[in-house]
Amino acid sequence: MNLRVCGDCHSVFKFISEIIQQEIILRDPYRFYHSAVESALAVPHEISPNLDDFVRIKIGMQSVMQAGLLKEGLCSVQDESAGLVVSIVDPQSGESIIDCCAAPGGKTLFMAAQLSGQGAVSAIDINKGRLRILKETAKLQNVDNVVTTVDADLRTFADQNQDKSNKVLLDAPCSGLGVLSKRPDLRWNRRWEDMEQLKALQDDLLDAASMLVKPGGVLVYSTCSIDPGENEERVAAFLLRHPEFCVDPVDSYVPADFVTEHGFYSSNPVKHSIDGAFAARLVRSS
Ligand SMILES: C[S@@+](CC[C@H](N)C(=O)[O-])C[C@H]1O[C@@H](n2cnc3c(N)ncnc32)[C@H](O)[C@@H]1O
């Protein structure tokens, strides 16, 4: 299981120093955070080799929960595969980012944390209940000042909205074939017609998301599936419909081990011991 350190390290140190009743001297924030978690909460962990803000724990979740780190919004449970998709969006302080299928908000909140209080994330989703969870968690993690929620069908929103952005993330609804170890129920619930409908929806959402990208801007398409039909094939079909976009290889954003020969991001549960996921970084020329 992965934990992400949310928001600024200073609040985490303050919280942990209260638990262990010792003053903490801040040198290397992340290294100190990691050793504090281990010594204060006795939770063995490994530092993620892929992402600064992530630690891996196999046992000890109970201690983390009892200490209140999740309840206080100082940590969240998030798979590294989701964190790596955010690395590909590469949020920079001051930017305005549109997150097209945002709820329940794992990626939105990580992107918002990376803006360091400057900029904005518009979190669009068709599911009101999940969007409410996103809003509450944004408050808990202290990033509600940069997150706005929009309850809408992306297709209608894109048709009616004139504002465009330099960065747009479409984390599309998918079969979840990359997360079967966590959602074994998905194994039994798939029919051929469902998959065809899902791919048609992914195409529609890609078309809608592309309308929100400024010339020169970036569209990141991601799924938590390892099925080429939902990934590479959707991107290839999109590029045929939208010659104004081209692939920007992701090598500058994630470790080489995750980069496919076509410049996409792909994680695999067997090869990388994290969830399976896919992302393509597409740049709009005009
Ligand atoms: C894979 S989940 C998103 C996960 C989210 N990005 C995260 O990291 O927590 C896909 C989301 O797409 C939303 N969705 C499905 N169809 C949509 C549509 N037409 N317009 C907007 N959102 C839609 C679903 O409600 C669901 O929350």
C-alpha cells in the first residue's frame, strides 16, 4: 500500500512531534518525515523510488490511522501509478488545470498540492456524490483554496464553455483492468458490449476534453487499465480525428522503466509491483 504525504511537510512534522512529544529540527523534510513515521508510529516503510511524496508500507496501516494521519488530512492512501500520472501532467505553481473526470479526486488533490497555493484546478465530474467527497477531502488536505468543483457531463460542459487551459487531464472511466488485485469483482462484471460502449465513451470524452485545450497546451489521457483497446488504440483513433495534436513522449516526466516504445506511460502490476495504468501526453499545435 502507498501513502502520499499531503500538503506541506511542516504540518506533518508538527503533528508527529506532538505525538512523540519531541521537537523536530527540519533538515531534509522528506527523509525526516519518513524516519518520523517509522520511529513515532513504528510503521516499517520503504521510500518510493518513483515519487518523493510517497512511502510504501506493507503492515502498520492501523497505527497510521490510529495516529490520525489520514483523518487530519496529513497523509492519503494513493497508489504510485496515480502519482506517476500527475508527474506527467507536471503541475507548476500558478497554472490553471482542468481535471475532466476528477472524482473522487486522488489526482486532483495531488495536482492541487503541487501548485503550492498558486493557481487553480477545476475538477469536473458527472457524479455529484463523488464530487462531494472530493470537495470535503480538499478542505481536509488544505488545498480547497485552489480547487473548484464542477458538477457536469464533460461533453455538455465542453460544448458550452469558452475558457481553455494549458493543461487538461482526462482520467477516463475504464474497465479497471489494471487494478484487479484491489477490485476482484471487476473480473466477473465485463461483457463484450460493455467494453464497446466504454470505448465509445472514452472517444467522446477525449473529443470533449480536447476542446478545452489552448493551442500549445497539453492533454493527458489516462486510464487504470492495461487493455490496449482502452489505451494505445483510443489514442491512435483520437490522433486520426485530431491531427492538431501530437504525442509528447513522457521520458522527461517518469522513470525510463515506465516509458513504452511509443512514448506512453505504462505501469504493470507484475513488472512494477504497483497498479496497472496508462497515460499519453498530447500537445496541441494549433
Ligand atoms: C476513473 S474515475 C476518475 C478517478 C479520479 N480521476 C481520481 O484520480 O480519483 C472516472 C470518473 O469519470 C466520471 N465520469 C464518467 N462519465 C463522465 C462524463 N460524461 N462527464 C464527466 N465525468 C464523467 C465518473 O463519475 C468517475 O468519477
